[in-house]
Amino acid sequence: MIEAIIGVVLMAAGVGFIVIAGLGVARLTDVFERMHSATKAGGIGSTLVILGVLTAGGLARPLTGLLTIAFMLLTLSVASQLLARAAYISGAELRGIDRGDPLADVLESDRPTRSDPR
Amino acid sequence: MNGIAVAAAPILIAVLVVPLALAAYRMIRGPSHADRFVALDMLTAVSVALSALTALATGRRAFLDIGMGIALVNFVATCAFATLLERKSGGRK
């Protein structure tokens, strides 16, 4: 009984995080702000929902759920880093920052793509 | 024993339609390709949570495997889309 209540609380918290992440994806002004909302809040929301399901459904064979959680926590940051870099290079606007472009000298424009065969 | 959780799962699934609709709005509306990829990330997070809740609501543990498959596909898809976006773009203005 107590684990069902804990599971429901975890699942409700996770769904709340996902709803907030969806609001951020729809409402924020910038590609990078939307990515920040979707990756962090969406990832923690999915993790909490899976944890709640594992807690409420009995801990007999939790291996798949725990593997999913570990995989998501490991790969969401890498994937969002890759996507943010690609978005910046492809010329996305930085509307959320009003102090210019802090990456102007780090990732220069017209960088050569790695197309040379070796 | 865990009747509360099984009863709560369909309600939470119904609530999850809201972020699904918001991500779909961003995917349709999004000005650039990067916005659409971000919306795809959001859709994946929602669908992993949906599959986990479906596993609880129906009592079939195979839906957890489906969630894991969605997470795996999302990582590879995001990496591939990022590489595509980086190669197709003509550089920052």
C-alpha cells in the first residue's frame, strides 16, 4: 500500500515536470531555451515516471526500467550538447541573451566541415 | 494491493496529452529545423513516460521494453539529425 502511494506521488511529479517541459518548449523564445526546457525537465520527468511505475508495480524485475533510466540520464546530455552545437553552427538566433554572442570566437563561422577523406 | 496506482495511470496518461500537443505545436510551427529536433526530443520524453504508464495500466511489462527502445532510437536519431544539421548548414552568419 505504501509503495503504491509513493509510486503515485513519483508518477504525478514526473508528469508535472513533463507538462512544464512542454510549456517551455511551446512558449520560450529561443532554440537553446527550448532545448534547455525539453532536455532537463523532460528527462527528469520521464525518469520520475519510470521510477514511480517500478515502485508501484512491484520490484520483481526492475532491470529494464533501471536500464532505461540509466541510459536516458547518460545520453540526454550528450544528445542535447550535439544538437545545441549543430543549432549554433547552423545559425540559430540567440534571442535570450542580450549581451551579444558569447561563442563568437569559440565556434567561428564558415568552419570547414569534416568532409576531407583521409 | 496497488489499485490506486493502476487507477491513477489512465488519468496521468490523459494529462500527458497536453505536453504532447505542445510539442506537436512546436514541431509544426517551429521556425528552424533545430526547433523541430527539440520538439522531437520532447515527444520522445513524453512517449517514454506514456509507455511506462501504459505498462502499469495494462499490467504488461513489455511496454517498459518499448520505452527503452524509444529512448535508444531517440539517442541515435538526435545524433544523426545533429550531424545532418551541422553538415547541411552554410555556417553561421
